[in-house]
Amino acid sequence: LARAAQPGEADAREAKRTKLREDGKLDLEFKSLDDLGRKVKWREALVDPDSFELRIGKTDFLARTGGIGGNYWKALSRERADAMVAKAKASGELWRSDRDCTPTDFYH
């Protein structure tokens, strides 16, 4: 069963978030923007055009956004990985074996 929130719990949580905002630790929260605006800003902060790696790890990203955007980070990470594979295939760096194999090849 879900636990009922205690009377002062929500106030304490909001006070903690306010303190984090004042300290500049929620710099990627973008509370004043709508969902699309936040995603545009997050993409600017996360994507390095010269690399397929994201600039910020998921844990740090979630800490700096206040716990929101985890699914967006995962989707963007997958998108960057797919782009890396596509580039490797196009340049010939990624190859696939064309050898015929059968299940019994494992034992020989």
C-alpha cells in the first residue's frame, strides 16, 4: 500500500528544491519553459556535435533537472548510439560476417 504523505513533507521537499535552485544545482530544471522548450535546452546542454557521447551522465543530469527528464536522456542516448552505428556502417568501419554457420559450428 502507498504511504500517505505527512503534513509537512511536501513543504520540506519544496524548501529543499528552493535551496538547490538558490545554490545553482538545478540549472537544467528550466521550470519556466514548456515541455518542448525544456527538451530543446536539454539537447543543447547534452549533445556534443563532435562526439556521439552525451556531455552529462544520467545520474548527474537527473540531479541537475530535479529528477525529471530520465526518459528523454535515455531516448537521446539511444539516438546518439544509433547515429554512431549509422556512421560506422557508412564508413565501412562496422562489418558483419557473411560466413554460413550452422548450430553445430559451436561444437567443432
